[in-house]
Amino acid sequence: MLEWLAAAVAAGGTAVVQAAGTDAWVIVRQRVAKVLGRDDPEREQAELMRLDQTAMDLAELAPERAALVRARQEASWAARFEMLLESLGEAERERVARELNDIAEQARQASVGGVSGNVFHGPAAFQVGNDNRQDNHFGPGA
């Protein structure tokens, strides 16, 4: 498999795992099911069920098993994407690879932009976004 196709496959697998449990999940879930469903409503529904099972498995992780389970899920989804790409003609393969990269970028942006599970005890400065600037000065004469 060409290097850029292998990268798209890996990015797709990572996107599924990265998006599960985040605000991006609904969109990523739908897009992945559509890609794998190949315009077949029954196949798309089966993929939605697989994606939901993945999300449940990831949500129920014990901390000591999290890394292993996440890696296995990424590899499993990457294998599904690889099998799909191998079954397509060149033009369709390129289109689907671009779609996988786009889905991965969407999941990445959602994970960078989202904040959850933080606890602040006392004064806090918080900033989210790209190309932001924040200057903090502490101590006397600040």
C-alpha cells in the first residue's frame, strides 16, 4: 500500500478512537458509517452499530487497560479502512482516502478545541483557540 494511503488508513482509525465520547462523535460516527456503508443503508446501519460498540467499549475502560484497548480499537478500524481502500478503483480510493483524512482532521480539531474534566481551585486563566496570545506577569512591579 502506498505511504499516503497507509497514512489515511491510520488517521481514520485514530479519528474513530479520538472522537468517541467527544462532541465530534456524532459527526465522525455518521461520516465513517457513510464511508464504510458505501451507499448501502443496511451496511451503513451495521457500521453505526459497530461504531456505537466501540464508543461503549472506550467509555468503560479501566485506567490500567486504556492504552491497550485504544490501540487495539485504532488498529481494528484502520484494518477496516484498509480493506475498503483495497477493494476500490484508483479514483475512488483517492476520494475515500481524502475523506478519511478530512474526518481525522475534524476529530483532531474537536479534541484540541474541547476542554473537559478540569478542576480549578482558585484563580485561573483559561484560553482556547488558535493563534492566541496571552501575557501573564506575576510578582511586584508586574
